[in-house]
Amino acid sequence: MSGRGGAGLLDRAMRLERPERIEAADGEAQTVFADTGLVFVALAPASLAERQAGGRIDGVASHVGRLRHGTGISGGWRLRDEGRVFEVLAVDDSAARRTGQVLCLLQEEGR
């Protein structure tokens, strides 16, 4: 869902999902994602080069996202938008006090 209005440069409405580990009685575990709500994000393609490792493309950031500070977002979380899913690889909140925003390196699933 894209939206404009009231969010300034954070112009894309996305669902923020937090990972939760679920363990079964037999010891098997899986990760599920809990929807924590709607956030507004400025999403842009990353200008980082991909590299090949062992004959395949190694996972690198495909996008950079900025969102308001205070969501609790960290690596392993996800952002979801109209069928597209972005895994959060890393979060930089070093400028959050000055700008009120955090910067996230994202990898789009399927890329």
C-alpha cells in the first residue's frame, strides 16, 4: 500500500513485522512474523554491488529504507508492501537524535 500525505518524505506505507520464535513440544522451532502495524518508509534502491560467492550471488542489500525512530526495528525484522517483502539486514540509528529517523539496509525477497 503506497500512500502520500502527512508523512513528508516518508511516502510509502508498509507493514512492519517482528520475528517470533515458536518451539513445539518435540523441540522443533520455526520463526513466524507478527504484524506490529503500519509505518511510513522512504524506500530507495541501494547502490551496493552484489558479489559472487561459491558460484552464486551472495546476499547483499537491495534497498535502503528510512523510517521514524521509535519502532524498535532491528535486524531480522521485515517490511511488507503490496506482496513485496524486505528483510532488514541492519539498522543504523546513529543520526536518530538529530533527524528522528533510522536508516535500514534491506534485502528484497526473491532478488
